Amino acid sequence: MNYCGICDKDFHEYSHLQQHWIQSPKHHYCRYCDDAFDDTDELEDHFEDVHIHYCMTCTRVITG
């Protein structure tokens, strides 16, 4: 089961659920860690704590 409780949707494959999380503005998802957060603040805290190269201005993780 690949279920999104926020949207009450079930997806046939986990990869489809991941794409849903990435594309939906309702979700706060870190694609680098494959983890979802309750709100934007929690996601930004995660980026600052875990992903050292996080830009607050453009809200992106800089990978290299």
C-alpha cells in the first residue's frame, strides 16, 4: 500500500507516491532523504540540520 493520508489517495507504486509528494504543494518532502514533514518550517529545519549546503534564499539543497 502506497497511501497518502493527507490526500486520501492510494498509489499502485511507491515511485508514484513519491512523485505525488514532490509535485504537490500540500506536502513538505525531502527527496534526498525520502522523508515527509508536517510543514515548511520542519522541512527547512531538516535541510539546515542535515543538508549542509542549503540555500534559504532559493530554498534549495545544493548538491555537488
